[in-house]
Amino acid sequence: MTGPILTRRKGGILEVTIDRPKANAIDLKTSRIMGEIFREFRDDPALRVAIITGAGEKFFCPGWDLKAAADGDAVDGDYGVGGFGGIQELRDLNKPIIAAVNGICCGGGLEIALSTDLILAAEHATFALPEIRSGTVADAASIKLPKRIPYHIAMDMLLTGRWLDVTEANRWGFVNEVLPANRLMERAWELARLLESGPPLVYAAIKEVVREAEGRDFQTTMNKITRRQFKTVDILYSSEDQLEGARAFAEKRDPVWKGR
């Protein structure tokens, strides 16, 4: 696909690149395109894992396109399926997504990264939530960030808009790995291939349980798992893959996952 979003598919891996010079900012049209891409990714059984990154070496994504907003894009406009950036509110997105942060990651761009499952960052990457300086709220980040890193660090970012370099982001557990810029995408693909080889039904169950557990107490969530009240868990426990995992272990061989 050409235009503001580039895609590359290889086997069960989908690479999605935000390509909107100069800064990879996202307007309403781009957000809607991203939503369609990630909905297709969600619904295509042949796709197992996605990577999202930004074009160039300076910006991952600064979030909302303020120039587009000045030209009439409403901040509460139609972002498309999945909400801003296509993944923040996309229901039942039960496949792993890797963010390869190749530079500045702030505002809505940081919220997109927070919506992924693993974050790899280049050594020059930086992170911030500067919304406070423009008199608005980083809505998704206000919900998610205090659950991902220490509360007081999250509040520092939200209340002051200060920047974190990648070393500090790594110290607070915000990123999984820090890499030289020339190794970032290579490592993202290595990790994607590892996930591609894994059990997709188990990944789906993990993602649904983790997502739903955020708003429930421990015992309620455990009861839903044991009673097979999560759709993904019910599918997993009745699947060929569940039997294959046990057989492969007993036979001391690598399992062959079919996703069914």
C-alpha cells in the first residue's frame, strides 16, 4: 500500500509503517486507514503478528496532526474503526503487536505504542506526553500509563510533559529492549518470527485474559477462565492445538500449531 501508511507482508507477519513526512503525525484520514489495516490483520487467520514503526530515522509518531486540526480536522472527529491510530479501541485484537520505536514518540504516538504488546526502541528514541502544554488531556495515556510504569513517574510525565530519553524509559520498564538504530527493525523481525512460530490460540487467550483482567479482581477473572467464559479460552480448550501441545510434549518434539 502506498500513501500515508505502508504495509509489508511476509508469511504470517505484517509490517505497518507510518509514512507522513515530515513527522509521521496522524490526521483523521490516516487514522481511518490504520483502522482498516489492523481490522484486516485481526480478521485474517493467516496473519499471526504485526510490527508498527515510523518512516525515517527521526520520528516514530508525534500523535495528532495539529496542522490538520488547524485546517478543520476535529479532535473528536471520526478516527475510524479502532479509534486513534487504529488499535487503541479495536475490539478483540487478540494477536501480538510489536512497536519498533525509531525516534520521537510522543502524545498520541506514545499512546499507540502503549496499545502494543512489546516495545523495542532505538538508542535515540525519546518519549513524552506534551498535551498539558497545549491545554488538553492525554486521554488514553492517562488510563494506561499509570498501570504500566510507576505511578509517580507516569504522573510526572502527564502533569509536566517532560521528555524521557530511552535510558530512563528502559529503567522504568517502559520498553523491552534498547537497540542501535541499524539493528531495530532486524530485531523486530527476529521477535516477530519467534511469535509467528508460536501458538496463535494461546496468544489470543493471553491477550483477552490480560485485557479483561484490568477491570476485574483476581478471583473473578480466575473463575471466568476455569468456567471457560472467555471466548478465546473456550476455543483453546476445545482445539486441536491444545491436544497437539500435550502430544508434542509427551513425544519430545516441537509442536505444529494450526490455529484451530
